[in-house]
Amino acid sequence: MPEGPFLLFLKNKLQRYKGKTVSEVSGDAAIDHTLFNKVNLIDIQTFGTHFLFLFKEFFVAIEVNSVGNVLVNKRKKINAGFSFHFEENEINFYNSEPTVYQGKPTDYFNFKTDISKPEFDAEFVLNELQTRHAEESIGDALLNQNILAGVGPIIRTETLYHAKIHPDSLIKAIPEKKLIFLLKVTVDYAEEILTLLKTDSVEKNALIFEKKICPKDKSAIIIEETGNSKTYVCPKCQKLFK
Ligand SMILES: [Zn+2]
């Protein structure tokens, strides 16, 4: 599972294709290829772990499970699942399914939940957490893209460590002040990642993600498997609210 800011970073590099004409698309995806006959690509956006390619009356959403599955003017040995072709360039997507939507992204995606968007609404998310997800663990909720779009394993590990909350804590047991702080840290860290990506130093600067020892108290970091991704925990620093 990728982190939203990684997609945003890649999106910024794709901006040069904005305003260009798509000559055709290719791939096995079950979408109507005739829609893309010489259409103008109006904008490229992201939502959480989706790339959004905007055309006049519709847009294409492509959920990406790893940024390594998006290649510009390069190909893997296997066939791309979906490709945009421009006059002299191409963007190839591997293991990613495109979906065509009529209308605009905000008709389908709630921008208030995207940690990297100016529309992010911490109060809205806090309310969602405390009402509809109160009985869940914060570790699960953070990776739920319907609650917080763009949080991946690194952001989850680092922000819970920073907020001193154990991932198994029940949301209803976590003091509101702590949840508010956690959301603030999440947005700040997502922004920091964008800067760190410029020097490819996200992992290097992580405090406990894929690390063995807590930098604060030298405790051994514990790896927990939650869902299908790992989270790293300092048992001393992070409090379990139950
Ligand atoms: Zn610690």
C-alpha cells in the first residue's frame, strides 16, 4: 500500500502532460477505449492512493498499489494493464485498474478525508472516528482509506509513535485531545514527506519505521501485523488506551 504523498510527488512530475492530447489508450482494462480518441487531458490530480486524470466530461481514477507500478516512457517486461499514449510519450500503469467516471472527482470522492488536500477537514474526520468507528482500533482506522485517504504504513507508524498512541488502542478510549493531535501530526508529516522525497530520504528520516530501537529510550521496537501490513511500535513510548 503506498502513501498518498508519494503519489502527489509523482503527480507533480507528471504535470507536464497537463493540457496535452491523449492520442490513445491501451491495455486489457475493461473500459471504453473509444472515449480517448484525441482527447485533451485537462488536469492530473490525486485522491489518497488514486491518480485522477481529468477530461472534459469524465475522468479516469487509477488506484495504485505501489508507485513503482507507474512508469513514464519506460516499460516493464510484462504488459501494462493500462497506458496513456501521447504524441511521443506514454504513461504506463501496472497491476492497477482504471475506472471511468462521468462528471468530476468531488462527485465521487470526499476531499475532506484526503490528508494532502487543502480541503482536508480534521473536524469532519474526528467526528467520523468518534461516531462510526469508535469501537475500532486506531491502527486499523488510520489505514482505512474511506476515513483517511492517503495514510500508508509509514505514516501510520510514525504518527502513532509521535502522538504516543499504541495502534491497538480503541478509538473511543483515546482522549479527544490526543486524536486531534494525531490528525494534526498526520497532515504535517504528509507535508514533510513531500519535502523528504526530493532527496529520497523518507525511510532514512523515519524514527521507528523499519527500525530496531526506539531513539528515545532504546527499547526494542515491536513489529505488529495489522491487516496485511506491518506497523512498528515502541511498547514504552506508546500508550494502549482500552
Ligand atoms: Zn520508546
